[in-house]
Amino acid sequence: MKKILIHHHEIAYSDSNGIWVRGYFGHWVSGLAKYFTEIGLLLHESPKKLPSQDTCISMQNVVLQSLGPRRKSVNIIKRRINIINKCREMRNYDILLIRGMTPNQYTVFKYCNTPNKGFLLIQSLFPPNQTLSFNMESVIEFLFWKLRKYQYKLISKHALLLANSPTLCEEIKCFTGLNSQFVSTSIIDSKDIAKKHPKKKDNCNQINLLFVGRIVKDKGILELIEAVKILNKKNTKVFYLNVIGSFNDNNFKNLINDKIKAENLTDRIKFYGYISYGEELFNIYHRGDILVLPSYHEGFPQIIWEAFVSKIPVITTDVGGISGFLKNDKDALLILPQDVKQIVDAVRKLIADRALKSLLVENGFNMVMEHTLEKSAYRLSQIIRKYAK
């Protein structure tokens, strides 16, 4: 077995129990642990445990290789020097694997003393609507995205290239001219599949829509709220929207709240906040009728796997890693981003066609069975073993 060093845009906290990180990353690393002699996590570290750090990695062969704090108050030159020095210490690993684009990806790639290096792409290289707005925040975000994309091209010439969607593999080929391999990052394991939940009783008059994810504009939440308003007009059914996730920006939160009040949807939309991966989250999934994820751009989100294993149909946008992986009218209903009418039409289509709904549920669940955490972790370990001989 090999020793792997993983770098990701993630903040960790460590104590006597283990390494605390966000659920999706913690479960993924834990799934990999049995296939590697040692996993080093090359991450920034927080001085105290954050609410988002809800999952503890307790395996003894998983080690935190701290890049130090990621506070803005830390001198940027000093922070870079610390990262370089830490990377130079990493001599005992067989391969470095960068997961997703990160602010320090090129520095880590350049200075890590591992004989082999890889990059696991988990987001689209070609997100739509890259319009440059004339405010400082959007300009900086735009420039950093361009920089990381350019860095990816440089890295790709000297790395094992992986992606968590076949469509992203096609994007890599288009952008770099190089081939890559598909490896799922689903964290649904056999225990999640085996869990039995009480069968939800159909309510002919009430439809529970579900949205899970960061509550930001690019996730299409504004369009989804507008769709809920339209669906509740002149309809015999009552539509509710359950939102799981946290706001990143108070101004956007106020905008959403004002819109909900203005449209008289206060009693139709419920915000649960962030819920850790686990039983509580799946209980809400099982009470839902349809998952709607109208993102402007995506890699291949974990949320879709969660809906599939919960046996609820999915409406999502035909973008990024979703495109080409899911087939419209077979695995999910695929719509265009920023299109309220298509959200409304897709919801109505699923309600009217029970056979279609059953087909999506069955195919989605079968897809989960093919891409469990165990199978994906084993596949990744075999690819790395072959590459890092």
C-alpha cells in the first residue's frame, strides 16, 4: 500500500479525538484510509473547533500536516514561506493529490517533495456567466479564478489527472489536450444504502421541494423561490420548500428574506440551516418529494448522491460535471440555469407522471450502488498504485 498526501481547500482542527473537518471531506478521507498505509492531510488549521468541522477522522493512519492558520491577519509573505517550508518537509509520501482548485495549489504542487503528483478536479473548468462586474470583490474573484485555471494548465503537464465526472474529464481534454480518469467522490457507503427508513406517505395535496447546499446566488435559490411562488398560484396542490444550508453573506440573506416576505411565502419556505451529514440530514431527505438544485455551475455535487440513496427524484441544471453524467428523463430532469419556467415545468412534469418519477428514483438508486464510497476509494487506490510504482 502507498502513502498519500492530500491537499484541499479545507480547514482542520485537531484534538485528542482526531482531526475535525467538514462532513463530505471527512467521510471521503475515512473511506480511503483502509487502502493506504498513511494519509497525510496538508490543510490549514484553525486554533479552535468551528461549527462546520462536524466530522472527526479518528484513524491512526491519517495524519494532519498543518499549513498553519489561514487568517487574513497573518503576513502574506510569511504565510507563503511557511507553506513552502512545510511542503519541502513532505518527503515520506509516495504521491501528492490536490483535490479541487485551491488558493495554494501551485505552491503546494511546486514545492512538495513527493515523487509523484496528481490533481482531482471536482469543479467545472468552464463555469458559465463569467461576467466581470464592476465591484472590487467580483473583480478579485474573477482574477483569482483565471489565475487558478492557468495554474491548473501548468500543473496538468506533470500530474496524474483525475475528475469526479466523465464530463469534467472531457473538459480537461478540451482545456489541456490531456487525458484524465474518472473517479467518483460519492461518500455514500454500504451502511447508508442498507439503512431502512419508513416509507413516506404520499400527500396528494402537498408537495415538499428540497434544496440542499450553500445559499448563494449561483446555486439558483432566487429562481427556485420564484418558482415556488408560481407553483402556488392557481394550483390545487400546496408547494413547500425546505432549505438546508447556510448563508455566506448577510446581505444576500436579507435579500432572500425580503423576497420571501414580499411574495407572501413565509409559511411556505423553511430554512433548517446547516445540517451535518448523517441521520438527521437523511430524515429530511426522506420527507421530501423532489430535490431541486438549479445551480449555475457545478462539478458533480454530493447532494445528488444523497437524493439518489434517499430515493427521491432530482431536478437539476445541465451544467459542469452534471452534464453528460446524468441523462435527462432517465436519471434526472435536466434544465437550463437561471430559467424559472423550466423549474416550474419540471416540477409539474414529475407530479403528473408517476411512471417517470419511479424511473428516475430507480435509476438514481442503481447509480449509487455503482458508485459507493467503498468502490470509489478502491478504484482511486488502484489508479494511484499503478501510477506511483
